[in-house]
Amino acid sequence: MTPAIPTPTLAPVAGVTAADERALLASIPTGLFIGGEWRAASDGGTFDVCDPSTGAVLVRVADATPEDGRAALAAASAAQKAWAKTPPRVRAEILRAAFDAVTARADDFALLMTLEMGKPLAEARGEVAYGAEFLRWFSEETARVSGRFAVAPDGRSRLMVTKRPVGPCLFITPWNFPLAMATRKIAPAIAAGCTMVLKPAALTPLSALLFAQVLHECGLPAGVLNVVQTTSAGAVTAPLITDPRLRKLSFTGSTPVGRALLKNAADQVLRVSMELGGNAPFIVFEDADLNAAVDGAMLAKLRNGGEACTAANRILVHESIAGEFTARLVERMRAHTVGRGTEPGTLLGPLVDEATRAKVHELVTDAQAAGAHLALGGRYVDGPGYFYEPTVLTDVPGAARILREEVFGPVAPISTFATEEEAIALANDTEFGLVAYVFTLDLNRALRLSEELDVGMLGVNTGIVSNPAAPFGGVKQSGLGREGGFEGIEEYLETRYVGIADPFASAH
Ligand code: NAP
């Protein structure tokens, strides 16, 4: 009999009550996690974590100071040597146990994420499944790290190449995928034998705190993972980036912050991975399956409420089908139910905060002023929370800011093109290069685009590309390095070469 593969389901979670929410929140650790212990901040400071669907305070958590940051790095540094010597199989078993534990607690993780970030429960479940898969994938990769041994071409020496953990890492993660952006870094680092300091986004630290607790319960030794949530991101992380004990910085977030961190990291030539912003083109050719293209656009645009680096930001449609495509997309987006993520039937939650909502509205208003036509939405939803209507803009002119800047909201800007060459030129006309989506039934055209588009990832007839077994990452100003896949663990490994004298040289 084939054994069941444990995977969280995407079925809606029915019947979450206010009492369920309170009970879960009361069980979440709220301290800093340093050296295997939960601590208060060194100055006793705390900050509020709020529900973006109501603005209400969910819980208060410790607010790390620069001193706490240094204590976290000291703990990671102290644990590094022993952790690097831990047998790979032991590290693999911890990751596998963590996969099982996160999967078993999928409902708790999903509810917590919905409460702190706003996404609908079914989507939060999807993120738990995705985030957990990095634990399973890298548990399987742990024992596969290897090197090589060769006779030098001149026969006079031997070449031994080995892989070693990079050493203590600093991880800075964003609010939009509070669990998966952490597991995508933590799992390969554990697999490679690195210790870590994680600084999650201040808006959404709770998923990371629960995950740290789960890893601890699964046997991760003290000091291997340390978590310092803070309202002073720059002040806490800058001294760590210039501290010689730190050997690697992995950042997921916006391109402007990534650029600034790269400059700081240059001082000690730190190894870096940068998963930065995107501005994804979504190209629909005249020969596309229109139903599949509209399904794909819904996914690429509205997954995570549009608050995703992979979100379709520039929908480019062949002029011959633009009218039909737009009519169908408007119909689907109009029917997208907006509400609190815990309510059954909700398909679109709130934006994460007022600043994000204001920026979305600013870009919509700017596009209209530049000549775009508002086909749907374009307004705040009345009531508490940071809700914004699903919005479609058509005839968006090239000068509109929305085609240059990440919109990070449920707004679909549609433009048209006449030829394949024009579509490629429009798609590549951006400083970003994370992902693109192409809808066509012509295989040769899809292959041509896979070579012509300046992106790290391409979706062909699909609106989603993220997969723990595939290398995620961008080119141009979308970043450096890859997460997931066989490539993901390489970000946490150094190559060491040992030259060995010819063993026959002294033989008689
Ligand atoms: P962000 O403002 O750049 O923040 C990301 C992280 O950096 C947060 O933890 C933030 O902390 C921290 N941070 C901010 N300023 C800092 C500084 N001066 N020094 C050190 N850390 C600092 O981005 P966001 O708004 O949270 O996330 C959205 C962005 O992330 C978008 O651009 C999106 O495209 C990108 N993203 C990229 C990927 C990818 O894989 N390529 C995936 C997801 C998201 P606080 O929030 O606590 O201030």
C-alpha cells in the first residue's frame, strides 16, 4: 500500500470563533528567542501586533534593542562550531520532525497568519503547506551535500573539494508571507549546518515566534536559531552586518532596503542573498486559452491580495482579445468577496496597513490622471480595517507610475500590444526581473519568450510558479541568489579546496 504523504489541505477552515482566536493568541510566545530561551527585551520594551482587518491589538511582543541583537548573534556564533559538526542525518531528522509538527499544527499557523497579516484562512493554509515543504525538501537535501576528489591534470597532486557551512547568518524577512519567507531561509541553513539570527517584520512576528517554538520542541539545539523582533530594524541589524562573527546576510524585502543592506554588507564582504521586489509582466497572446488566462490572472494578481513580489503588475494583452479578456477579468474580480480572513467565503482580506493602502490608492489615482480608464473598483471599502476594492484599470499609458512601481494591492493594470516583439520590449522595460507569465498555445513562442524575457522565473500558461523544489529568485534589481530547489542549499555552503601532494612521489 502506498503510504499517505502528509500535506495540509486547502479546504476552508470553518467555524473559527473569537474564543478560538483568544486561546491561540494566549499560547504564542511573545519574548525574544535567544540561546534557546525566551527573554524580555533588555530595556523591557514591547510593541503591539495588530489585526489589519480591524486595527485592534492582538498581542504585545518584546521589542529587541541593539544589545539584544548582539546577544542573539553571540548565541548563534557560540553554537556554530558544534552545530556544523552535527551529523547531517541528525539535522535532517530535526527538519523532518519540524515538517510533521508544522503540518500537524497547520490550523494554528494559518489562523495566526490570518490574524496578523490579513490573508484569508484558505490562503494562509496554502502558505503553511508551501512553507512546510521547505522543511521536507531540505530534510531530504541534508544528506546529499558532497564534494569531489580528483587527480590533477598533470598527475602530480590530488584535488579534494569539500562543502562547509558558511557560518552564522542574519535573516531579515517581510510581512507578506510571514511563515514561508522564514522557512525558505531557515530550512536550507539548518540543512547546511549554519546558525542564525532571524529578524521578522514588526507587522507580523507571531508566525515566526510560533515556528521558533516548534523547532525548539523538535530538538533544534539552543543558539542555532535566534529570533529578535523589533521596531528598530536598522538599529538592531546594522551592527550585526558589520560584525565579523556574521558570515552571511539573506534578505527578503523591497529593493530600496536591499540596496542599502548591500552597501552595509560590502564593508566586510559578506556573503549575501537578496530576494527583492518584482514588477511581473503577465502576457496574454491572441492564441491563448482565454479561460486559462483569466484563471491565471486571478491567481497571479489576487493571490495574497496582490501583496506578493510575484504579483502580476503589468497585464499585457494582445489588442485583438483585450476587450474579451478585460470583460471576463472584471466579472471575476467583481465577484471576489472582500472580508475578514476568518469569515467563511472571504476571498480577499485587508491590506496589511494604512500606509500600504494609501500607496495603492495613490498609484491608482496617478494612473487615472495619466489617462487610464477605471473599469472596476478604485476605492477604500468602508468600515474598520485596511480593505481596498478589487480594481481593474485599462488603457494604462506607459508614463503611469503603476507600471514602474510595485502596486502591492488588488489592482490589475491592463495595457495592449500588437506584436510579439512589442510584448517582449514592454515586459523587459523595467529595472526588475523576478518573474513573468506567458499565456500562449504556441510552444515555439513560449520557448522564444523563455529566452528573451529578462527574468529569473517564467510561468507558461500558469499564474503561479513558487515551488519548494524549484530555484526561486530574480535577475536585475530583483535580487541575487536563489531559494529552494537544489540551488537553495548552495547559498549556505562554502567551497573548500585542499591540494594534496602526489602520494606516489615518495614511494620507492
Ligand atoms: P521592506 O520594507 O523592505 O521590509 C522587509 C524587511 O526589512 C522587514 O523585516 C523590515 O523590518 C526590514 N527592514 C526595513 N528597513 C530596514 C533597514 N533599514 N535595515 C534592516 N532591515 C530593514 O519590505 P516589506 O514591505 O516588508 O515587504 C515587501 C517587499 O518585499 C516587496 O518589495 C516585495 O516584492 C518583497 N518581497 C520579495 C520576495 C522575493 O522572494 N523576491 C518575497 C516576498 C516579498 P520592519 O518591517 O520591521 O521595519
